[in-house]
Amino acid sequence: MEDYQRVAVVTGANKGIGVETVRQLAASGGVTVVLTARDERRGADATAELHRMGLSNVVFHQLDVTDSDSIASLARFIGSSFGRLDIFVCFFHSLYIVFLLNDQIFTI
């Protein structure tokens, strides 16, 4: 059996369809999910709730998708913690973050 843990990032994931996407990815097994949210308290609360459900493979990182420094911070976190990104789910109306995040990860 392969011991490969995929890494996923879900933006806007502190409530609604975002947090449900995180829950389903984390429950599927073999995926570490980075839950991101602009509001640090709400993101941390959502992560804590998922941990209470037994989903310890969820981690939180603050992200404001309109701020390039925030995107760079997430990219550094992903690069240093995991070295790659396998799944990216963006609940935001622009794909600009995908290009910035991709550029940041591959220049770390």
C-alpha cells in the first residue's frame, strides 16, 4: 500500500461549501488539507471543529486572496511544510491567485 499523502488547499473554507469541501477531502483519507480563510479567528474555529470531528489532517493558514503578500506567505508555508501542492480548490471569483500561488511555490 502506498504511503503517499496528497496536499490540498481550499480557499474561503471557514464556512458553507468551503468547509464542507475541506471535510470531505479530509475524510476521504490520504489528503492533508490546508483550510484557508481571510478571518483568522473564523478559520481557526472551523479547523478546531473539524479536529473535534476526528479530522486531524486539517491545518489552518490565514489567506487574503486579494493580498499578494498573503498569497506569498501561503506559498512559503506549503513549500516548507509539504514541498508540493496536489489539489487546489478556489472559492473565489478570480483565478489570479492560482497563477501567483503557482509562481511562488515553484520559486521557493
